[in-house]
Amino acid sequence: MKTLHFAAVFVILLTLSGIITCYADINMNLGSQCSVDDKSTAENEFQINRRNLLDSLAANGPFQNGFYKTQTGEKSVKVYGLVQCRGDISANDCGNCINNMTKEALNSCPKSKSVWIWFRWCFLRYSNASFFGSMELSSGAWSNETNFDDPSMGSKGLDFMGRLASNASKQPLKFQTSVLDVGRGKRYGMAQCTRDINQDECHKCLNNQLVTFKEIIGNKRGWETHGSNCFMWYNYHHFYFNISTPASEGGRPSSHKGAAIAPVAAVLALLMVL
């Protein structure tokens, strides 16, 4: 297991209008992390290899169930990269998201050899050193600070997400959604890991996010965590897109055709843990 050693300046500030009562989940740029600029990245060979890598990721990612890893080049100018799309989005949306990420990587980190790009619907990482199969626990959490559950519901939510973490790690695509029926409403959860890590590492990664951010997300009604190898989403509104028969707790399995979250003039902030 490796950990990130790059300094991260990673803050999200999002204000949602309170006039509209509901809107569909939308993609957005959550942030990026770049290694210290390396003058050698100006070398033509590295630039070509990186471009070929990004083109390959964009071409293949949407058609590999949203996950693809590859490498280009040789020796000191070899570049390793992967993309991961959220498990509930279409191949078309996945492709658009990856294309936007590759543009963002070149704009935000033009001279960096190790780059992380987070969008709401997808994740991109590349480096001149191989990281495939090496779990990293660095992650960030952001939550809606204006919406709170009572403490007992917050505890149920964390337990629910803990079970979801276990179930997601066992799935072939390392992706799972679930619904918790609390009697006076529902809570929706989603968890996902990159598919280059194994089941135990996936479970550990997701559990680490819950433990690390428990104080931040404990009684929030909506939150997300994003890292290098795993991701979690939780909300009191149905936020994910149509997928077949997600798991359900306290009710029948269900299938959803839309996605919605409620705007409430929320301020979202992200905390990086290095």
C-alpha cells in the first residue's frame, strides 16, 4: 500500500439555488491534484506518450464497463494511466466525462508527471510510475452542511453504508447501490472501487473513508467521499441513474429511471487527508 505525498490544494465550494425544488444529478469538475512541475515533461517523447495514453483511455474506457487501465512508451518515458466512470452512468456519458477529464488534465497539470482528476461521474489518474494494484488511502469528503439527520438516523446511515461497502467489494465490477427504508423516508447509497485492487483492499478502502470522515459525515443527510481507489455517495434523495435492481434494505429491490437531488443553498467543502 502506498500513500500520496504531494501537497494538495483541493477545495470545493458549491452553491445550489433554493428556488428550484428538484433537478437531475449533473456532472461537474470536483478538483485535481498535480505533482510538482517537472521540466522534463516538455520532452517530446513524454508528451507523445501521454497524449497516446489519454487517447487510449478515452477510446476504451466507456466500452470496458467504465474502467480501463493501460500504459504507453518505454523505460523512463513510460506513462501509466486509468479511468473509472461511476457505475450508474451510460457509456455515452462516460465517454464525455473522460474527454472532459483529459482536457482538464492537460490544462491544469501540463508539466506534471503524476496527475489525479476528479469529476462527479468519473476519475482519471496517470503517472510515470506504475500504481496499478497498489491501494492508496488518501481521500476527501464533502457534505451538505445545512441538512442534518437526528443522531440515531446518522448512526443508521453509517451502518447502512458499512454494509454497502462490504457488498460492493464482492461484486465483479466493485460497484453497488442500495436503498435504506427508514419508515419516514429513504436513504440511498452507492459505493465503488477501481477494479485494479482486490476485494479485501476495496473493502478496506471504503471502510477507511467511513472511519476517517465519521465526524464530518456522521449525521449529514447527503455526502460523498472520493479517493484514488474508492468512492462513496449517500443521500436522502434518489441521486443515481437507472440501473437494474439495486439492493434494498427494509423494502423490495427496485429499479430507478431518474436521478434527483434537492438544492438547498448548500455550501460544500472538501477535506483532503494525506
